[in-house]
Amino acid sequence: MALRFFNTLAREIEDFHPAEPPLVRIYTCGPTVYNFAHIGNFRAYVFEDLLQRHLEFRGHRVVRVMNLTDVDDKTIRGCRAAGLPLGEFTAPFKAAFFEDLEALRIKRAAHFPEATDPVHIRRMIEMISVLVEKGHAYRAEDGSVYFRIRTFPAYGHLAHFPLDQLRDGVRVRNDEYEKENVGDFALWKARSPEDGDVAWASPWGEGRPGWHIECSAMATGILGPEIDIHCGGEDNIFPHHEAEIAQSECVTGRRFVRLWMHCRHLQVEGSKMAKSAGNFFTLRDLAERGWSGREVRFALLAVRYREPLNFTLDGLAAARSSLQRIDAWRQRLAETAGQALPLEVPGEGFAEALDDDLNISAALGFLFDTLRATNRRMDDGTLPAGEAAGWLVWLDGIDTVLAIQHGEGGIPEAVAALLKEREAARAAKDWASSDVLRDRILQEGWIVKDTKTGQKTTPAP
Ligand code: AMP
Ligand code: ZN
């Protein structure tokens, strides 16, 4: 069966046909690096990671690009407030972002282009020049350049907005921007005093690119004029992605994107995430409260990307206990399997659920049904060793998509390090340290027992 995904543009589920299978070109809008990314952003990135991993599981070769927006109104405001050059201001947030990706086990994209890279700035200016030449864009009196939306009849299709009026209609004189039409958006923003020294030379005078053209330039510059899948959070649909389509298609004359996928926004404790509401979490905040990257990953992953997801601390606790069940299951399967050769097991249901527009709830349902049924048979002693070995192989296979298991041997690295330390303490007959380490291992969710053959660990129930 073909893979099927919901296309925001068509508003329906479609069979997936990349232009040049098995290659799949994906562009994902990345973070604006003026702050630490929050867990709402990470819902989008975890969803995109699941998409990539499942496509790869199905034999596709994915080339994914994720941009870093390192120049826009927010980054400029931030660097001015901090009294730092733009690059110095954004550098630590870029570094933090990569650390967070790793903690959440999000596969690195093939390219992480930065908007301020001179190669991309040049391409942005080139694209704007083409748009001006073709009559799709105009320079306003202040030196800013705007896209003329009435020249692109498809403008508004992605968002399903009745934009005809806006597109064709009333010319609005906007004092601030001198735009021909309120809906026209900036491709190039003329340098203003608030920009400080953040400016590039262009045929229209000094200034900086608009956010939308940044993505069009990086996407088409790296992946070419046609992209198989473009993703983002639902807030990106309008105006950002609508503008990306208009700019790119007016320059290249080709269909920019075959499949548009957007995840629903993450809610936190039932409402919109906001600093003022006290429900604004970064991954760092959660780590300080004792939640691991894989627990946060699981909590974000476990709800299908198009469903609303309400992120709560209870939800994290549920993620923790689900993961502990999987850990315990793996350990039990390994004990039952011994050295037996793995048998083929009927595990297709998991991947088939993901084929259906990443139906992760059904996929995890399959996993937990399997876990329950085999646990029951292990209770009875009726699960053959070869079958247990087969489920272990299966679990490792689906974990290339889920990425939620512990490291090798099922024991997390942090616990393995503590075990080693404890072994040394015991060898030195330092019983006090040994006890302290036992408690620390327990805090990590593992019970350690001392046997004749050494320490033995099991996940805490
Ligand atoms: P930004 O840094 O605001 O440009 O956002 C980066 C990515 O995170 C974009 O794809 C956004 O659509 C996405 N995003 C932002 N807030 C949320 C949220 N609360 N839930 C899900 N995705 C979000
Ligand atoms: Zn973008």
C-alpha cells in the first residue's frame, strides 16, 4: 500500500508520490534563533523527525533541509537589547538548538542553512530582482520592496482564505509602508534606524530580506525548484508558506511543493503557551525538573501530528511509565530469548499504521497490544525463545522510527556510568559510596541487585 498523507493544500489525504523516488526532498522551517526553542517548536520538529524516519523505514532516501532564521525583527530587537552584534547574539541560541535536537533524538537535517550566509543573501536578492523584473514586485518610496499579490491568482489557496477581495480589490494607502495593497508583503526591508548595523547592500538600497524570501531562497537554492514535502507548524500556513509559494513559483515557473504538511499547535496545560501564563517550557526547563529528552520526545510523539496535543506534566508522567513498560518488556524478552535464533513475527501493523498519515496512536496501540499479549505468554511460560528473539529484532527495527529505546543493552548511558562507578566502589569495599550510588541509580529509574556474578539491573516498576 502506498504511503498516504494529508495535504494542507488539497485538504485531503493523498497517495504520496515524490518526484524522483526513492529520493524525497523535504524542507522544514526551522527556529528563529532569538531565544531557546520551546516545546511547541519541538512538537513540529519531532513530527518532522517521525516523518523522515518512517519514510526511511519504507526505503526512501530523505534529504531534509532545516533553515535557521538568524535575521528578522525578533533577532534584531534581541541583539540591540543585548548590545551585541547580531551573529554574537544568535550564536548561543544556535548551539543550544543543536543540543536540544540531540537530546530529543531528532535526526540532523542534511543541511542547516542560515539566512545570513552570504550565499543565501545573494540568492534572496537575485530572486527579488527577478520578481521586480517580471512585475510581481515593486519598490516603495522608502526603498522597501513588496510582492504584488494581485499578480499571483493562487495567493490564498494554501490557507483556504477568500483572499480574492484582498488580492484584486481596493488599493489601500498604508502610511507606514506605502504598499499598493494591504496584503502585499515585504521582500526587502529598507534599512531603518532600529536595524542598527544589520544591513546588506542591494539594488534597492541598504536593507535586509523579509522572512518569507529567506525560506524560498534557501529551499530552492539547496533542493531545487520542486520540493516533495514542505512542513511546519500550522501558524506557518499564512502568511509565511502562502508567501513562499507565491515568490518561488513566480521566479521558477514550476510547482514549488508537492505536499504540504502542518502540525497542530501544542497547547500547554490546556492553554496557549505564554511566558505570562507560566506555562512556557523549554527543554532545559523540563530537564531541570528531572524529565529526560526521551520522555519529552515520547510525550510529543505519541499524539498524531494533526490532532490537538495538550502538553501536561501528567502527560510526561504517562510517557515515563510507557517507556518503563517498554524497557521492562525488552529486558524480559531478552531473558526469554537467550541465544535463540529470531523467528519471523507478525509485526507489520506498526508500520502500516504510520503509512496512514503517520497514525502514531494506532502504531503505538499495536506496540502495546503486542507487549501485553507476549507478557501474558511469558507469565505462562508459553512464549518460545525464538519468538521472543523475533520480537526483540522487531522492536529494534521499529525503534529506528520511534527512537525511544535506551542505548545498547537497554541501559541508558548515565546508568551504565553509575554502575561502573559503583562496581569500583564495591571493589574498594567503599560500602557507603556503593549505597549512595544505588540510590542515584534508583533515581534514574533502575534497580540494582548484587549477585554472585556482579551487579544486575532492572527497570524500576
Ligand atoms: P519559529 O521559531 O516561531 O519560527 O517557529 C519554528 C517552528 O515551530 C515553526 O514550524 C512553527 O510553526 C513551529 N511552532 C511554533 N510554535 C508552535 C506550537 N505551539 N506548536 C507547534 N509548533 C509550533
Ligand atoms: Zn520558513
